[in-house]
Amino acid sequence: MLGRKIKISVLLVLFTTSLAFCQSEVLKPVVNNLAYYKQKKDLKYLAAAKKSIDSLITNHADSADTKKIVYRAVVNSTIAYVDSANTLKLPVDFFNKTADLVDKLMAKKRLGVYQSEVEYAKRCIANVYIRRGFVFMSTSDFVNANQVFIKALKYAPSFTQLNFYIAYCSNKLGNMQDAAKYYTYLINADSTQSQYVEALSGIYRSMGDTSKALETVQKGRKLLPNDRLLLLDEANIYNNRKDYHALEPLLGQLLDIYPNNADIAFVAANCYDNLNRYDKAETYYQQAIELNGAAYDPVYNLGLLYFRESLVKTADKQKYIANAIQLLDKANEISPNDIRGLQVLRLVYIQTQNKTQLINVNNKLKQLTNQ
């Protein structure tokens, strides 16, 4: 059956803010230059704002002034985010020092009127890490990508998409437990997506925990009841577990959604076959063959069904035997070396006492099994 691949968007999410700068005579040059930058997007105003705020912090007392430190964080984090090419020629440790400065502000228990400024600085730092993460991912360096996305999450914990990036990288690195943890965060979020459910279910299946996989898909279907591929995922699990009683109630919806899908027609036929509902099984085996005549399994299974029916429906024995031979011969043409079909053909020829064909089939089986 069909599934969906995880797609990851390489679009940096831009955090926006309506930051209202405080009015202070001392900080007026800083605030003005920030406002000019916001209007004209010219880095010279950020350079001027940095020069102004740096000139205000010259001793220990200045370094303890929350207002000044907050505005240094605002200016420096803005530069770190917007000047990715380092046009202003700042030192290589500029970003790390800026992140450290923001960390110190985050550690303060009370920020009062400066909370929005610190949140703005945090978003800028997070965006720098996100941007770096995408650069690492573009070269398949998932180790470093994972590390910087985790750092970004520290500054933007409400940005749920980061959990996806971390889960994706963890999955790529084979860290299934971590990937499962972050996908679980996403599924429990208000705006979950079916791709997260599918990814988590796939992880559990790869770990051999089909119960968790099924639980995940069922939860996803409650959250997203109209998602077609989650319906397909649940059906896949039941089919792989051979839980045909659980699969049967899903077949009607699946067949309505995918009326021309040979794989789904075959799954439906096989399910009905195992539930001894042979009329429906015959119908959907025939549909699967009509949709894809080159597939071996529907042809073989229908031939086998007809052979079984010939053993119990004696009144129509010849009709079923003839149909069985026709389909099993076709299956043999599709896959001449498949032992299953040859073994059933041997039983058919024993029943019909066709010695010539029986010898041919036995010789072919001996060649394939070296017996």
C-alpha cells in the first residue's frame, strides 16, 4: 500500500514584533537609530545604535543597569540576525557573546517593562540558530543541525516547528527514541499535522512496536478524522498484522477514496478472502487484475480461490477448475519461477488427472527446488 514521505521546508520562519522602544533621554540615540533601521533597513543605523549603546556601558555600574543591558541585547541580537554576512565586520565571537548576554537576561527573575524587548532578542537568537540549522541540513550534517535546533528551542520554546526539525534530524541520525519524543510533542500540540503522526507511527514500526504505531495512528485519526493517508496507515497496520476483522470496517471508505488503486483492491480482496467472504473476494481480485494485470498476487490468489471452491462446490467443480487453471497459468507466465503457483498447479493437475501437465510441473519444481 501507499505511504507519504516526510517533506521538510527549508524556509526560515521570520519572527515579527511590534516592539515599542522605551523613551529615555540617555537611550534616545540608540532608540532613534533602531527606529531608522526599522524604516530604512540600512545597516549603518544598526552600527550607529551599537556604537551608542556601547558608549553608555563603560563600568561595572553600567553593566548592572538592566535598561542598558536590555538595549545592548536588542541591538546586538538584531545585528546577529539581519547581518548574516557580517557586513559590519564584527568579531567572530560576537554572536556567542550576544547569546550569553541574552542568557543572563533570561536568568533574571523579574524583567518588568523590558519583557517584550528580551523576548524580541530571544527570537532573533533563535532565528540565527534556525538559519544555521538549515545550512547544516543542506549538507546532510544532521549532527550539527540537531544541536543548533535544540539551542534554538531554548530561545523559542513556543515555536513548535522546531520540534519537527529536531525530530527529523534525530530520525536521520538513527536516534529513534529522541525522534519519537519530539514527534510526540508535535502530535500533542494544538496544530498537529498528519505528517507528524505518520512519521511517529513509522518510527514505532521500525522499532518493532506495532502497538504504539497503531495507537499513534488512531490518535491522529481522532485529531484529523478526514485525513486519507492516516486511514491508509491504519489499514496498513491491520493488513500487516493480518488482523482482518479490524481491517474490514475500513475497506468501504478506502475503496470509495481510492476506486482505481490496484493495491487497495487487492488488500480488500485478500481481507475478504481470509474472512471467508468469497464473493466479495472474487469481485475485488478481479478489480485488482483489471487495474494491474501484471501483478502476480491477485492472479495467483484468485486462481487459488477458484481451486479451493472446486473442492467444496461439486456442482460447479468443472467451472472452478477451468477458472483456476486459466489464472494459475497466467500467474506462471507473470512469474515462471514462483513455487507457490506451481505447487497449486500440481494439485490441480492431480485433481484433473492431467498427467502430461503434471509431469511438466513436477520437472519445473525439481529444477527450482533442487530435489
